[in-house]
Amino acid sequence: MKALTFNTPGDAAIREIPLPPLRPEYMLIKISTIALNPTDWKHINHAKGADPFSIVGCDYAGTVVSLGPGVAKSFSVGEKVYGCAHGSNQSEATDGVFAEYALVKGDVSMRVPFSLSIGLEDLCTIPLGAITVGQGLFQPGHNKSIGLAWPEDGLGKGEYVFISGGSTATGTLGIQLAKMAGYTVLTTCSPQNEELVRSRGADHIFDYNDEDCGKKIREFTQNTLRYAWDVAYSPELCDAALSSDSSIVHFGTVHPDDPPREGFASFSSTSMYTMFGEKFDKYGHHYPASEEDFEFAKRWTTFIERIVAEGKLIPHPKRVENGGLDGILDGLAMLKEEKIRGEKVVYRIE
């Protein structure tokens, strides 16, 4: 089969490789559509792959070809699914979905609903962002997330939560799910994306280009902001927005950073890749297997599968590019050069 693979920074290319052997808890998928994420270009430019190569890519939609004996979720051969894989995995060469066929972990995959008006091109934009939102906003456990109440329980009681980077693919999903949980959502974006974030439910929008943005958020919330989640790599802005009383603050980020100040009630730095419950190495760090994260991911993907089927979660705007597998490197270059704003790039593979 053909796949986008790499081993060392700068050597990513489409290569002909063997079909990956089925692993017990995995399904073999014929890939229909894939979506790009910043993590994809960062891996192939800065990380080390497995030997001889790692397959790149996380977000996918496709058709089940075969199932391993350890898959507990009730999928069938021929069924259409979507989800997220551990693309560019240094510890397992056969993970990754930028390929004609891919192995994906069965129990955290999601079923494509029959009645939904959106197609596979939209669905493949959802998984990585939605899972990251679950880990960053809602996963139970001290320092696992910022600890928001579960969506649909409506227990947020209108309290402020600040999501930096509201127009990102992860940000627009986070806004919707925080609103579903009953919170008043504050966010940042550029003026040209204000309509997008407002359409997803943001209550109050601030321009991150304003050098006083964080200060204005703190003034607006009267120094009471307890919850902030940074998906735009803006820790200083978040710090300026949050309450000056660190003891009440719950701050989370998707970046492997230290908190911007000491004394927070909780601080969480999440990595989507822990969702699979398997150990891995990345950027020189070792991550042990986390059964806790895997169990949460099963619960969360079941929830996301349901609310997507019910039409309660709107996908991020997509930009479908031509070229199939051969076009992906051009799309990743556009992401790296920040030529894509407020859209998620999608490719058709079949």
C-alpha cells in the first residue's frame, strides 16, 4: 500500500510499504478521507520516527476491513467509522492514517451515523480536536484537566471559562462543549474569525492582537476568572486574564509547558496520544501506558459519537484539497506557513 512515512526530520515521502499486520485491539480500515493537524507537520520536521519508517497522520474516516479479536466495541466489516490514531508514533511503526489502509484502535473509534446530513469529509475533522477537548476540559482527576462539569449535565451555572484560540479546530469544538456544560465562554480570535466563533456559541470575544487583551479579560470578569484552557500557545495572555488569586485558578494547556505562575489550584498539560493506553516515546520523553486515560477515551468517544449523530456538535469548517496522498505534503506546508486560518484541511484518499 502507499503511505506518507518518515524516519528522520525532513525525509517524509509517499512510499510503498506492506499492509500492516492486524493487532488484537485494532481494526484495519480502508481510508476514505483524512484531515491535517499541526501535530503532523511538527512531527515530520522535528521528531524521530520508528525504524524503518513511521506512518504520519491522526484524523481519518473510512471503512472497516477486518477486526482484531480484542476489539470489544460492536463494529462490523464494511461499516464506516471515523476517529483518531497515533500518527508518527516513534514506538509503533504501523500507527498513522495517511495511507490507503490503516490500523486504528477499535474501542476508541466512532461509528458513522446513517442519518447524518454531513459526510466523511466533515467527520474526519472532528476526532483529534474533540478528544483533546475532553482531556483538557472534562477528564476527571486532579491535574488531568481544568475540571469542568460534564457536558449535558448543565452544571456550569454560567461561570466564566476562557478558551484561548477560539477559531482553531480544537477551539470551536471546545466552545460548543463548554456551552453544552452550562458555562459562559470567553475566547480570543482575530476579527475576521469572530463570526465563526460566535456561531459556535462564544459569549464574549476578544482580539488577541490587542496587547492589553489579557488585562481586558480580567477587567471584564472583575478578576474572578478561575478556568482557562490554552490551545493557542498564549500562556502570558492567559495569565493576565486569570484571577490574581492563584489559589482558585485551574489552568490547562495542550503544550508541554510549565504553568505561567506558581500556586494554581490545578495545572494540566494534556497530550492526545495518551488516550490509547499504550506507552510511547516522543520528543525525547517517555510516556507510560495510562489505563485511566484509555478508559476515559472510551467513555468520551462514545459520548462524541452520540452527540455528533444527534447533530449537537458542529464540525470545524473544512477546506478540501486535491491530490490525495500525494497532495498531503503541500497541505502540511501550508499549515506550517500559517496559510490556513479558521479551516481544517481535508484530503480524499479513495
